[in-house]
Amino acid sequence: MPTSAPTPARERDVTGLVVPTAWQRARARVGSEDPLIGWSASIGVALLALFLRLWKLGSPREFEFDETYYAKDAWSLLHHGYVQSYADDANEQILAGNTSGQWTGDPSMVVHPEAGKWLIALGEKAFGMDPFGWRVSAAVAGALMVLVMCRLVRRMTGSTLLGCTAGLLLSLDGLHFVLSRLALLDIFLAFFTLCAIACLVNDRDWFRARLAREVDEPVTEGWGPVRALLWRPWLLVGGLCFGLAIGTKWTALYPLAAFGILVWLWSAGARRTFGVRRAVLRSAVVDGLPAFGYLVVVGLIVYVATWTGWLVHADEYEEHLSNTQYTTFVSGHCDGENFVVDEKDDGRQWPSAAEPDARGLAEVEQSLRSLWSYHRDVYTFHTHFLNCSTHTYASKPSGWLLLNRPVGVAADTGIEPGTRGCDAPADSDCLRQVLLIGTPTIWWGGILALLFAVVAWVGQRDWRFGVAVVGTASTWLPWLLYDDRPIFLFYMVVTLPFVVLALTLTMGRLIGPDREPTARRTFGVIVSGSFVVLTLLNFAWFWPIFTNGLLTHAEWLNRVWFSRWI
């Protein structure tokens, strides 16, 4: 189970050329293992994850938590091209098998982008408008995310075993598992974000390999190769993935910004390895600007493309606004849970709502302006209206790593003894619950691993730990700015892969790089293996509250460890 050992920052070969030895050794480790075994093992772990997520996926047969929004929005996108409002009793009618006449025809002012909802719609297209249909896309995305995790860690460590361990840990986390069985947007956000980061790590290897082929001798002056490194295919794919992630939820903007800076610094470090002076500044021009184009510009184009259905039907929104009393506001305040407008501004209505319909390119321009106005209103909703609302399961992000407050997404309580399979004592009862909570061993152990990751990145300059640190910081810390509104623990599913990465890299350090039996290797294998087994047992213990299992009240309390979890 090899991992990278500390290496000199530079090392010269027989020609005197400065070469990236850390990269060469990592590639040698990856190449030393059979790729067929690596892929087979990774796919095996992903298939296991898929099986667990598909098991009784249609239970409970109800709209769980925010499925009530996204499942119906997805069906509307699929059949109408845009999100329409729906009847008050739509949930009951849909569960009874009646989807006709449940949508009103009026456009709905949805508050999240549409990429994730289109993916939910694919499942509904394939399997129908029922719980299995609107959840199956999330299950597939969750399993694919496990596969990407396996391959990412294998590339970073050179170890198939460590890669599969990372994938297994990800598949055994409660947040990831439950969200893979719900028609919510967060699992798609996490999947696309992880794919984007995997592409950037691949680009790091690709860039160094291309640089090594282009440089025949140490660079003593100038910028080093430029034209040959303008084409960076992995960055292009990364930009596509970031565009889809932002097209699912805007919060993907934070990791895009953080990892965009990291790509620049990685490129500068590679140039410095080959002798380029003032590499950070020079790389900002020759590498940073193209990277901005690949990640930001391409991401923006993909993001706008995810709104194609909305743009095609922009006239529906414009017509709806022109026929209703609609205005925006400049300022307001909260009165309990109600938002009170202090100052209105009719002049900030959508200009396109009062314009006649255009044709050709003018119609495209008009639709884009309407989309911009729509984004302004969505931003207003997120920054003003949400500040006034409260929620039973809301929690402070400062405690998310500790699993401070899980989210109950479904509950069937008060099942009497002797009915519906309940075998509780006569003075008790049974219940079923689906609880959105992470597997404690992963998150609590992950806190220690993240602290070690900071030390290994800053103190030992191991770039791999930097991915874990930057990923965690960019997906978690921004939520601290919004702790005055209802936000939820399950938003941390985007952070989870970086916690798992920190855990797996720490295991690799404990085991060490040597294959021969040593006291260190024995100790590392025992500690790491025990952690994985403990995580498996922890996941199995929580299985009933992940899957709507029938429990007596006493059995349920044995799994709900703290009063804040109720």
C-alpha cells in the first residue's frame, strides 16, 4: 500500500535538468499496479454502493422533506420545458397515480438553478412519477461519486487499496447514503464538484508531464514553454463540471475560486521546478489567464446553457409578470418570521416584461436580460427573505463537523404494539424514521485527519493534503457567513469527499511507503483497518434510521445518541 515519501524539492538527472521527482515517483507508483485490477476494484466498490442505494429505494412512498419541490419541478421541466406552479393537493394526487392537471400553467419562481432538476427528470422519464422514479438519478450519481473518489485517491497515492478504501468510506457515510436516496439537489452538487476537482488533479499531472517533454535543459531565463501548454484538456473538462455544479447550486462558486487559485500555484510550482524565476508572477499570465478561460468562462457558458429550458420559455415569465402586481424592494426588515418591505422600487421591475416580444437574435438578447433579472430576484430571496424564516432542523455551521443537528426527512411514529410488525412492549410503541446524519466515525475521525492535513500541507509541503484542506475550507467555511438563516447539516455532503481524502491520506502516512513488514507498517495497518471496520459497524448500526426501518422506541433511542439529534 505505497504512499509518497518526502522527496527533495528538486533533483537533477544526468543531463543536469531539473525534473519534478515527486510527480515522477507518483506516476511510477500508479504504473506499478495493474490498471485492470485498479479499475475492476473501483467499479466493484461503486457497484456495491449502487446496490445499497437502490435497495427499497421507493420506501417510504411519500415526498420526503424538499422532494416536494424538486420532484414536481423536475416533472414540470420534463413535460412543459419550464417550472410551473402546482395545485395545493398535488402531492396526494401524484402519489395516487394522477399527474394530469396538477400544474397550473403559471411559471414558478424557483430559487435554485435547474441542472440537478433535469437529472431528477431523467429518472422520472425512465421510471415514472413515483418515489423510485424521482430518486433513482440521485442513487446513480451517488454511486458514480464513489467511483470518482476511488480513482482520484488512487491517482494521488498510487495505491488501489487506498483508493478503494476512500470509496468505501464515502459509500458508508450516512449523509452521502441518505442523500443518494432522495430527490434533493445536494448529491448532484457534490458529484459535479468532486468530478471537477478530480479533473484539476489530473491536469496537475498532465501539465508536469507536458512541461517535461517540452524542456530539454534547465530554464535559465524567460518564461519557459508557453504555446505548447495553452491547450489543457483536463481544465476544459473541469470547467464543464464546475458549470454543471454551479448550475445545480450557486455554492459551487466558492470551490471554483479556491481551486482556481490552487491551479495557478500548482502551475507556478511546476515551472519553478524547471528553473523558471519569478514563477508565481509569470505563471499568473501564461497559465493563470488560460486557466481562467477554461474554468470560469467555460463554466459560465455551461451554466447559462443549463437554463436553456427557461430561456426558451422566458416569454412565459415576462407575460406572467406583466399581468400581475409585481415589484422589487430596496430595503426591508424582519417582523418575527415575516419580511416587511420598507421601500419599494417599481423601476427595478424586469424591463423585458413591458417590452413587445422580439424575434431572432433580439429575442435571445431579451431572454438573457430576463434571466439576469430573474437571478437578481433569486439573490434577493436568498439574502433577505430567508433571514426571517426559521426551521426545526436548522443548525449552525460551526458545529457541522461534530454533527450538531441532523435533519429528519421522514417519520412514521406511534405504531401500536401488535400492529404493522411492531413487537414493542405493551407500554411502548414503534416508529420508522429517515434521518439525515453523517456516520460519526467518519466525521469525528475526520476532524483529527484534517488537523493533520494542515500540518502535512503547510509543514511538509505535501500538495495532496492541500487538496483536502482547501476543499474543506472552500465548501464549509463560507457557510459561517450565513448562520443567521435556516441552513442545514446535509449541505456538508460537498465537504465529505475532502474529509474522506484527509482520512485516507492519513492512513497512508500511518502505514508508510515500505512494502516490507515493519513495526510502523504493522501499527498503521492495525489502526487503519480497525477504523474501517469500526466505520462499517457504525454504518450498520445506523442502517434502520437511514432506511426507514421499523424500530421500537428503545431501539431508536439507542441510535439517537444526543438530545439535539431528536
